[in-house]
Amino acid sequence: MKLPVSLAIVLVVCFTLPAADRQTAGVLARRNFWSFQPPQRPATPALPDRTAARNPIDAFWLEALAAKKLTPSPRAPKQTLLRRLTVDLTGLPPTPGEIDLFLRDPRPDAYERLVDRLMASPHYGERWAQRWLDVVRYADTNGYEMDAERPHAWRYRDYVVRSFNAGKPYDRFLKEQIAGDELYPGDQDALIATGFHRLGPIHLVSGNQDEEMNRQEALTEMTYGVGSVFLGLTIGCARCHNHKFDPILQSDYYRLQAVFAGTAGQEIDIATAEEKAAHARAQQDYEARLRPIKERIAEIEKPYRERLRAAKVARLEPALRAALDVPQEQRTEEQKKLAKDAESQVGVSWDELVDALKPEDAARRTALRGEMHELARRAPAPPPTAFAVTNVAEPAPTHILKIGDHKQKLGVVTPGVPVIFAAKPDGNLAEVIPDAAQGRRAALAEWLADPRHPLTARVMVNRIWQFRMGTGLVRTPNDFGLLGERPTNQKLLDWLATEFVASGWSIHAIDRLILTSRAYQQSSAPDAAKSAVDGDNKLYWRMNRKRLEAETLRDHVLAVSGTLVTRLGGPPVKTPLEPEVYELLFTEGEPDGLWPVDPEPANLHRRSLYLLNKRTLRLPMLAAFDQPDAMTSCPVRAESTHALQALSMMNSGFMAEQSRALAARLARECGRDEGCRLRRAYRLALVRPPRAAETRMARDFFRQGGRLEDFCLALLNRNEFVYVP
């Protein structure tokens, strides 16, 4: 039997070299895998019909279709393209004015003008940020049991929005997140960007903690983030052993981790002197208003606390009571231990106190606590602080860890990149990362942003393509390795990657090329004959129909009802929770005040991007429609279908409220004109006028006494509202 050449090479080196060299040689024998080769710009195919392609993307796309004897679908109607583009670029439905403006524009470049206008919208950055934050696993809390809030993490989210709106080159965007503090000292945005390294969950629990284990978990999250987000590889699989499928050694994993050995998370003060002074004044005023309320509550509680404590003290063992009777400064070491034990037994919990209160005192206390929590909702925000990272003076040595256990240290490794990328033609390794304490992340950022890098540009253009076309040319966006799917059109992928670099790493340029292509503008209508050839639509013979993501669906409901607040940026918003969800937040302490709802009513209707993203608790509607939990990178959202989705859309308090708001909007804009109401409702929700049959059904419904708000609720539950063709 004749062996493949690559396998034969691997077998030869495995039996003729020392163990470490055998591993390296085995890795290098697989360097010809497509994703480890730098992309080469292919020639644009020449098509028989020169008018068929609107830009080079179409030439590669049509060539691939022709090879399978497939033809593209016809261009989608203008109304469909308007809704598709507006949703894809802003995450919102087009307004009636925008509908009229586009449909009445007779110019041949009306579509291109629409693309340019929507890309210039501030909502473009918000839409892109939602996708990017999925990939980098952004959340406003730590995750796991305690799931404490990160009060300054939102500045990273706003940085991402600003970056996409400004058209920031991707190489700069990447460098800022990897090493903004090292490469661009003094640049506040670049400092905030380094919060990227802290976006993963942190496993903090009360009580004794293994600090070395916590540090190792933080380094694991940093390594995982770079591997999945920028390299598109399952680097984490090499944490415990050599990667079973990809040419990544366990030593490669820890060499990459060593890059971050000197990196530590830190809250960095970025406030100006004026901002600090203003905060100090506001805090002083807040505490002055809060103090008398706390004193009055303490006055009510004092006799009850004393009585409850005295009862508990009376039940203590004599030795414990005696220790408490000795003044604190006169206690022996033994008495100190006994007193500490006693104090743990005589403390009065909040529920014991509340149960003991007389009704009139309980009512007074409840009213005062209501005042206190109302005041707390308006507490001054902390001065500007960056959720960022910094370098420590002396990085700790990085060991290879047996099975990833920090207590089982093996050999020490120096910082570096995987062998598959670092090997020179002569077989020696290039020293990509310095061993010095400073500059490791800067060197990694420069290496990732090298135009010759085989993965960086490919991974990002694949994400752009996936965002616009529904699936990636590589359908496993975080896995360009052996177990990932092969590109459905590698020539197109490589052309896009090289064009990306040639354009100055412009996301806007690649985005616009895709959006103005004939491929993007196709109808999404099914075709049985074509499905028999390409049932998964891997060659894009039609446009993929897309369901609105959880956040986009909520935003659409708010926009159609007329209640959406479109202000950009700022701290995350807490919206009211359903009672059964609120109970999940119950921990030790009084239930009131655990989830202080934003005091500004308008904030409750802000875009979902700005709602507090709590890892262990998601709003029921968002959870039902597959909002990711942000524990790991989410390159492709799931699209499940189950009964809870219909229940959320039909029966939730949010949908009832918004249906009433839409009904009020229709009454306000159309008066009692039933025909106007119908036309307006359909145009707002579905971006089209009602069909004759729909008009008849609606009129019959109203004739039989149906309420306008129920009609609105049914309209918002249309399949056509939830899906974009």
C-alpha cells in the first residue's frame, strides 16, 4: 500500500528524531493545510456574460455556481431589499419616511445610495458591536456563582461601537485590544480596548481562594480569547495535551499563554480633575441625603436587634457568654477565639428582624427603605474608569502544566507563537515574541496584524461574509483547523482576504462590496431543483432567510410601537424583571434593592445592546430567542424553535405593553380612520401594505368587536415580522 507523502514524512520523523524534535517535525509536516498557508490573490474569473457580475465577488460566486450547473436567484423586490439592508446594517426596521424615500427614488444607483446612507448611520456601529460582542463573550458580570457586576466594563462595549462607526482599520482595532496600552500610550480609547483580555468569565467564590488557580484561569481566558477571536483556532484544546487534530503542541499553548504572564487586570483612573471634583461633590450630597434615612431605620431596628441578640446570648454556653462579657481590649487569645465563635451565633439576620417587628414599625421601616432605594437608584455614577489591563514589573515564569493542573508544573517555556507559524524555511524558530518583561503583547499584536499572516485577514472577512450572507464561507468561524469545515469557495475567501489587506484593513470596504454584490441582492425564495443539488445553500444560489436575533427582535418591537429610545452609549440599564425571574436573584440579604430598576422610564426602552448583560440571568424573551450566555465565544448563534418563543411573544407583559403602545401610535397618527390604521400598521411592522385578504380579515375582526391592541399583538407575532427574507 502506498502512503500519502505527508503521512510518510510524519512516520519517518517520528522514528528518527528525539521526542521534542519529533513533535516539531510532525507539526511542520502538516503546514501545507490550506489555512496555514498565506492567502494568495487569485485572478478574477472571466465570465461569458460580462454584465452578470456587479463586482469581483460575483465573478467568483458565479464561477462556483456554474461548476455545479446552478444559476443564481432573481433580484429581490425593492421592499425586501430595503428591509434586509436596514435590518442588517442598523438592526432596526425602516421608518415609513425611509420606505417612501427609497421606493420613489428612480435613480439607477438608488440601492448603492441606500447602502452608503445606512453605513453612515450611528446605528451601524451598534449593529456590528452586537455581533462582535458575541464573539469576544462580552458581559457586564463575572459569571459563575457570585456573578458580580463589572461596573466599568461598558466602556469597552462603547469603544467597539465607536470603532465600527469611525471605520477604524481592523489592524488598528486588533492592536488596540491586544496591546493598546503598550503601542499607543496616552490614548484613552486604546487603553479601554485592552479590556478585551478581561471579558471572559471569572470564577470567584467567597471564602478561602486559591490565588494561583485564579491567576491560571485568568491566563486561560486571555489565551482562549486570542485563539478563538483572532486566529480562529481551537487553541484551548492544547491546554492539557498536544492538540489531537491540529498541528498545535501543548508547549505552543503555554508559549502563547506566556505572552500574558506579565498582564494583569486593573481598573485605571481616566477621570479629569474636573470630573473627580464633580463626583466628590455629588457623592457628598448623596451621602448627606442618605444619612438621616439610615439613622431613622437604625432607630426603629435598635430595640428589636438588642432584644433578639440578648435572647441569643442567654442561650449560649457559659464559656462563650463569659468571653463576650470581657472587654475586647482585655481578652486573652483564648477568649478572643471564644468571642469570635459567640459573635457568629448571636448575629441578627434581616429576616429575623423583619419577623419580630410590630406592624406599625414594619410599615415605617418599609417606607424608609423605599426612600433609601429610590435615592440609591440616583446615586452618582463613579468617575470615569477604564476596565483594562496593565503590565507587572516581573512576569512569573510560565510552566507547561500536566493535564492543565496548576499544581503539576513541568518545564518552563518562553513566550512565543505556535510552531506552525514560527518555523522558518530552514526549520529553526523565529523569535516573534521577546522574552523581556515589557512588549510581549505589542509583539503579538504586530505579528497578528502582519499582512502575510495566514489567518488574521481570512478569519475576519469570513465573519463579515457570515454577518451579511447568513453563513460563513467557512461555516465554523472559530475553527479554521482540521475539524472545521473547509471553505465552500476558497478562491473567493482568499480574494476577500487579500482585498481586505489591500484596502487598508477596511471593514467598511469589504462590507460594502458584499452588500452591493448581486449575491447579496438575491431573492431568498426556495427552489426544489436547486435544493436537490445544494440543499444547504453552500454556494449561495439564493439569499439565506434570517430570523431576527433576540436583541434585534426586542428592538424591532420597540421601534414599531414608537417607544424606542435610540440614544447611544452609557452604563448598562436594568429593566423590570418578571416575579419568577426576580426570585432567582435572591441571595443572603433583603430582596428589595437587589435589582434596582433604572429610575429614568425612557431608559427602559433603550436598545437591547445597552441592557445589563448578566451571565447567569437573561431576560426571558431574550433567552427564549437564543441570546448567548457569554461564557464562551459565540461565533454563530443557535436558532431553536420551541413553544416558549410563542408564549413570550403572545403572553409576556412586555409584548402586552408594546401592543398597547402601537395601538396608541396608530390612533394618534390616523385618528379613527380604520383604513389608515391598517396601512400604517403593516407598513411599520412588515414594510409593505396589507394584501386584500389581510384587509378583509382585519375588517371582519374589528367588525366583531376586536380590539386594536389585540390586532397589533397578532401583527407582531407574524412569522414575517420575526424573519427577514
